[in-house]
Amino acid sequence: MQLPNVETKEARKLRKALHKAQNHVVPANNTERFIVLCVRFGTKYGREYVERLRNMVQRHTTVPYEFVCLTDDTRPIEGVRSIVQPLQQQYKKIWWHKVHMFDHTLPLGGRILYFDLDVIICDNIDKFFLNHDKLFLGIKDFNRKFHPSWHYLNSSVLSWVHGRENYIYDEFQKNPAEAQKLLGDQDWIWKLSKNKLQFWPIEWIQSYKWEIRNRDELVNRTGKQGFKFVTNPTIPLGCSVAVFHGDPKMEEVKDTFVIDNWR
């Protein structure tokens, strides 16, 4: 687990909370509210991405939760509560809808565990829920693989208490055009929260193409990256989530790991 060189009060709280989570058994009568959230707008990701994420969460947690999708698609998905909002045509990129999940008026509550749709959950994720210190948590950006001192956010897996990080949405709404001068939603989230956001333990969430596999195994084909060969990689000890940021996506990878887990 990576912590700052000088342990701040918040970092110390995180370390203690995560240690507690790793050794905690969920009681059968646990009544704390947990929500697993994803965001899907437009046509980049089909409904099957939501369905498979729903299935993976179901297979890999014992914690009571509700699965929710923030979307512009009015068609229901079994086992998923949809919060439907209109597609914002004025957004430069579809991913800016992700900022809306911090809107405190959404019908949500309790601790939220957010996943991007391009992830594979491969092991138990109870530890992601069991942080009760009201912290805001995200991934240390995967450039950490090449630059150990890299200190930036990847927003593929986030966790927060609903209503505590509403400033991310509120500030965006004041001037969306100005916010969108940044590259993407995670740049905006990081800009506003970098003084409070804490990183997950690195081993819990890994980049599939850089950390589980190797960047040298990629090749550029017709403008997109893909792997040169199929393999069955060794998943690092403690890894519960593999992130498929950029290319290739899961449907383009024929590795046994993907076939066995993305379903």
C-alpha cells in the first residue's frame, strides 16, 4: 500500500480504515446502505457492459448493496435501478456525464462504490465497501507503472459518501465550457479534490495492459492498440479489479482471464 512519505492525518485514517476492512467479516444483519454505481450515456458501451458489471459484482461480494446505473437509456435492465437523465448534447465528450454522479439531488444515499464499465472484477470486493471513515477514494493513475512518484487520479473506481463531494458537480455546472477545457472528467475531479482524495492500495486495482500484462506486448493496428498474442496472465496477489483503460477493450482480448471473468 502506497502512502505519502509524510503520513498526514487523512492518510493515517485511511491506513487504519483499510486495515480494518481487510480483516472485517460482514455481519449478517448489516444495515448500512451501499450502492454500486455505473454511468452509461450514448452508444459507446452497449447494455451488455452494464449487465456484465452487474454479474461480476454479484459474484464477488457478500455485502448487501443496490446496483444503480445513471444513464440516458430508458429501457430497463433486470437487477439494475436506472436513473435516467437526458443526453447533454453540448458536452464535448460523452464522458463528461460522469460528473453528474456527484449531484447531491440524485436519489442515492450512503456509501457509493463507482465502477467504469471497462473493468473486470475477478475477486472479492468486500474490502472496497468496508471503509467507514467518510473518505473519498480513487485510483493512483496507472502511469505509476513507469513513474513511481506519479501523483494523479484515475477515476475508474471511486468511492464516496453521497452528498459529501457535491462540489464536483456544483462547480462544473457553474461553467461547463470552462471545465471542459480539461481533457476529461477525471482531470476535473482531481483538480477539485486532490487535497482530500486518497488512493486505493495499488495491488487492489491493476491496469490490465500495463501491470497485469506488459506494454511491450501491445501493437498498433489500424489506429488502435491490441495485444500481439493471446496468453493467460498471472493476476497479482490481492488484485480484485483489472482496468481496461484506452485500448484494447475486453471484447477485443481473447485471453483466458477475460473469457472466464467478463461475463
